[in-house]
Amino acid sequence: MLFNSFIFLFAFLPVTYVVFWTLRSTRARYVWLTITGYVFYGYWNPKFCLLMAFSTLVSYTAGLGLAKWTDPRRRKLCLVVPIVVDLALLAFFKYANFAVDTTRQVIHFLGADVTLPHLNIILPVGISFYTFHTITYIVDSYRGVIRPTRNLFEFSTYVSLFSQLVAGPIVRFRQIEEDLENIGTADRTRWIRVGVSFFIVGLVEKVVVADSLAAFVDPALARYTELSTLGTWLAMLGYSFQLYFDFSGYSTMAVGLGYLFGIRIPQNFNSPYKSLDPSDFWRRWHISLSSCLRDYLYIPLGGNRGGELKMYRNLMITMLIGGLWHGAAWTFVVWGAYHGMLLVLYRLVARQWDALPVVTRQLAMFLLAVIGWVFFRATDFGMAATLLRQMFWPTTGLNVAEPLLAAGMLSMAAWWAMVGPNAFDMRHEWSWRRGLALTAAAAACLAIIAGSRPSPFLYFQF
């Protein structure tokens, strides 16, 4: 089920909202949010609800053990078992074919003739996100950062919360623990206007901006070998903004939906194309993921401790795994390595880089990000090499369709992403002017949705 679909906007969401606020007890609201989370998830493929339920029960049981036992060996067992189970499930569904295909390529490269079949595995939507939810919960429980909940439905609400279930943000239990604990006494009117405002802004990001960019980006990249240098740049610039507004739009809508149910979901994007350097970029882009990688991987590896060489090693390992998390392909690994190298190089030349004018640093960082998105978008290294060659070597060929319209959309997207305010910079207190503007924006989104097929979010595939 998509946020930008009529069945969600006019059936699922109203029913979920009305019933939730009709219920009075904390337990009833936990149960209802759990049920609606599974309905939302099962709308795509019901059988994978069992997989999420299994992961939830394993982590919940381990949390009970961590709350009960003080013996180090038992606590270690409660830490290791659920993480191994979660990672094993993620590895099988997301990376099994990647491992088989890589093994086949290596064997053929060595000259052997061995046939390895491609497995018929369907990747469950959102498995990367809810797996991170359960893992961070267990690790934080083990570290004593949070006290594991004894309420199964509170924990299942956290894991299956429909607003951030299938495409993030990656919300840690401690970030919404207070709101979950107080959900039975939440005030329906306290955040309703803020929630509606966030949701409509996110809907505009997705439907008006991202999908409009996709109208010329997707056809152009489908014929990438025929593009000219100008056409390639327009396509990749368009994709850079499309990806940002698509994912930022989903995260912004998730925040708005959270507010509607009394749950404050943290910011996931902070105008990343305003970044002045690679470190700044990862403080702003997909904040929930980058902070998880920092706290649960980079720092445990040693972080900045142990000298510069170990710090660079830790950065590279973290970014390589971060790249692989995004997708089971070597292009994602190279994208992660690319950003790891940018972080390392910035550490080496930070003093000289920071002395440059602000505008120069922002534009340079944006250009570096666009180059990285080539590997992120490419289906293979051949496509990536072709796009990069066409971008930096004068090439004749096709332009994007409707170049004037594309230039207009790119200009609007560039202003909003690189100059204008993001959703958290905006004021969400309502006045008649803002109410009128939001109503008009919502009407425009509904008109676009009615006139076209709802498009899925790009991060569903990761």
C-alpha cells in the first residue's frame, strides 16, 4: 500500500485514525496499531507478515531475557541469538542471489564450467528497515540504554508501525519510547495540524516534485547509451533530485503520520544538498541510517580511536557495509566505497577545503554526490562507465524529452533542495493563509494521483 494512493488516503488512513482515537486504553491502541501495521504490510504480500512476526517474537523474547538476567553469559546469548536470526533472514532474502551470482562469476573467471541456479527468492518489502529496528532494540537493551518492554503489543507496535515500516526512517525504540508509553493518554488535537502539515509537504515532495522529475529521468536513463553529454547531465541531475525528494517525501509523510497518532518520529533528512563537505552530507542524508552505522558499527570498530590509519579503515568498512545495505549489487558496494574515500580524503584536506567559499564547497559537494549517484542508479558497471564517460567526454546524441519542462522542474527542485527550507525548517502553525496553501497543495497532489498510476517509492527496492 502506498501513501500516495487513494486506498490509503481515503480508506486505510481514515479508518485507522478514527478507530485509534475511539479506543481509550493503552493496550487497545497498541493492539490496533499492530493490526493496522500488519494489514498495511500484508496488502503487498500477506505471507511475509509471518516473517515479520517471527522476527518480532524472537527479539521480544530476547528482550525479556535481558530484562530478567544479570548473568553475562545469558545476556550475551540474548544479544547474539536474535541478531544472528535477523541477519540470517536478511542475508537469505536480500543477499542469497547476490552471493550465488558472484560465486558463479568468480568460477567462470577462473575457467571452470559450473552451473549455479538463480534462486527464486522474493525480497520482502521493508525487511532492511524492520531488521534494523529489532537489532537496535536488542543492542540498546543489552547496553542498558533502554529497559526492554514486557508488553508484547507495545514492542510489536514499534516494529510494525505502518508510518515507517517499509521505507524508514529507522526509528530507535528509545526515540519514541516516551510517546509509546503515553499513547493511552495522548491528546488527539495536540499535534493534528502539525501532522497534517508535515504529511501534505511530504506528499508534495513525492507526487509533485519526485514523480514529475521521474517523467523525464526514467525514459532518458532507459536509453542511456543514446544520450548526449547534456542529456546525460540532465538525467543524472534529475535523478539526484528525484531520489532526494522521493525518499525525503516518504520520511516527511512518516513524520506527519506519526504526529497524527501521538508519536514523534525524528527527522531523517536535513537538506543534504546544502552540505559543505562529505561529513556534513552524511549528517544530513538519511540521518537515521548514518547515525545507526555510526553508533552500532563505526564506534564499536574503534571509531576515531587508535590512530589515523585505523580511523580510515573503520570509515571504509562502515561505508562499504552501508553501501551493501542499500542493495545486493557490487555497484552499491562501489558507491559505499566512493563515499568512504570522500570521507577519508576530506579528513586529509579539511583545512584547505574549509577555507574555500561556502558556495564553492556546496556546489562541489553536490557535484561529488551526483557522481556517486551514477553507481547508485546504474544496473551494472557497464552502465555506470557509459554514463560517466558521457558526462565528462563531449558526446553527441539524444537530449531528454521536453528539455524546457525538464529544465523548469530541475530549477524548482534545485531551489527547494539547495536554497529553500526543508519540512523541519518550515513553520507548521496554521493560519488561514497556510491552511489555504496546504489545501491547494493537497488538491494538486490528488489531481495528479487521479490522473496517473501511483508510483512506488524508490527505497522500497532497497
